[in-house]
Amino acid sequence: AITSAGLVGSEGPTNSGPFDITFMSCLPNMIVMSPSNEDELIDMVATAAMVEDRPICFRYPKGAIVGTSGTLAYGNPLEIGKGEILAEGKEIAFLGYGDVVQRCLIARSLLFNFGIQATVANARFCKPLDIDLIRMLCQQHDFLITVEEGTVGGFGSHVSQFISLDGLLDGKIKWRPIVLPDRYIEHASLTEQLDMAGLTAHHIAATALTLLGRHRDALLLMK
């Protein structure tokens, strides 16, 4: 388990852990996963206990995340390399990795006010990727936005390499990553850090509006 993953608010810039996705997913045969909520974290602990033939790691984010249902005494092992669709839409799809998935769902609600229905998918795994899910998202949408609380070289980079090698970028799909900027984020509250990093739900929704050519609406949303 990788603790204090992503932005950590008041712990300061040197205690933040945005680099784990990059340095763990480059290792051969490694399983790399990140939970979108507390229930999924419990399931990932169970998954890690089940896997015996290769190394495995998962994020343990700092701070509050969407809570547990309260009914899980033990987690259920996940199918390795499989994500899920949380909400179906059209034209644009968010593929989130980790707790940013919850912000993607909020971004979807914001876009709904502009008459846009977005798909939201929870990747769960950076390695191995759910290539069937990614293919489906690329084939059924015009735009794919990957979202992560990590750096260049992480989840989005792995997705971009796959869709390039698979020839998906030769078709209609346009891909954009949302990642942390290439600098340390200043000491602040977690909410302030997310705003500085451009990783709030409003930033995610504004990125979608910009891709759709609705620049005025994107500016209106960020006011």
C-alpha cells in the first residue's frame, strides 16, 4: 500500500505522493491499482492478499473519500485489469483513475446543466489496463479524457501508448490527459491544492467544454 498518495494538503509539498503511478507502473509484471472509494479500497486489500504470483501495489490516499456502505466485513477480490462504467453518456468520456473518479462524476453533473451527457468510467487498474474498456470508450465517443492525481508518465501515458499502438488514434477519437502540473504544489489545504493543480470537478468539466468548442461556457463555468 502506498500511503499519502496524490496531493496531501497541509502535510506540505515534499510529503505529497504524486509520482507512485509513474515509478510503479514501469516495472515488469507489476499490478498497479487505485481505489475510487472506500469500498473499493477494501476490495483492493483483498485482491492484494489473493495474488501470489507477482508483485502488486495500490494507493492509500490521505483524507476523506467516498465512504463505505458499512456492510463489508471483508473485501471481494477484483478481477485483475478490469474497470467499470459508472455512468453512460455520448460524445465525451472521462476515464478516471483513483479518487478523481468522484470528481469526474461531479463534472458530469456540471456538464448536464449545459446539455451534455458524459460517460464516466472507473479504470481501477493502471497496469494491466482494461484494454476492452478503453477500446469501447474510443469507439463510442469523439473525445476521451483521462484524469488522475498523478504526474506525466503515469496512467494517462499508459493509456496514450495503448491507443497509439492499437491504431485507435488513427480514427475519430481525440484524447486529452488531465494530470498534475510539472512542479511541486504549494503548501495549502487539499481543496486549494486541487484548484492550483487544475484537478477540481470544475476544471475537469471546463476541459470537456473546451474540447467541444464551447469556450464561452468553459469560461462561465470557471467564474
